[in-house]
Amino acid sequence: MLFVALRKQNEKMALIALGFYVLEVVLLAVSRMQAFSLIGISQEYVIRGPLNYLQSMGTVALASMDFVDASLLSGRHLLLFPLL
């Protein structure tokens, strides 16, 4: 919808905005993949018991999920709004 509305004004700006929204979708998908990997790690943890490598994998997945949420996704509005 935004692409169609902006294309009438300026096609280059509409393509840039569309690119930012595609980037946002990719970043959201990446941040959710770590959340889903935590489910598998947790299931293995329950089956096999407390192993050090499972603990490490869970910690890394959680830290990377927090990194994507905090640093990359919170600043997405800073990329698009100055252009509009």
C-alpha cells in the first residue's frame, strides 16, 4: 500500500521504502528463528539432562535473539522516517 501511494510521488523513494520493509521482514524472521531453536534445545535438555553444550547453545541463541531485538529492530524507524 505504501509503495503504491509513494510511487505516485516519487518512484525512487517508493523503492527505497519497499527495500526497508523487506529488510525489516528479514530481520524479524531471523530474530524468530532463534526463538524456535530454543524450543528444540529445551526439548533436548529435558531428554538428555543438563549438559554443558546445551546450556551454551541456549545462552547463545537467547543472546543473539536479544541482540537482534534490541539493536537492529529498535532502530528501524530511524532509517525510514528521515527519507519521508
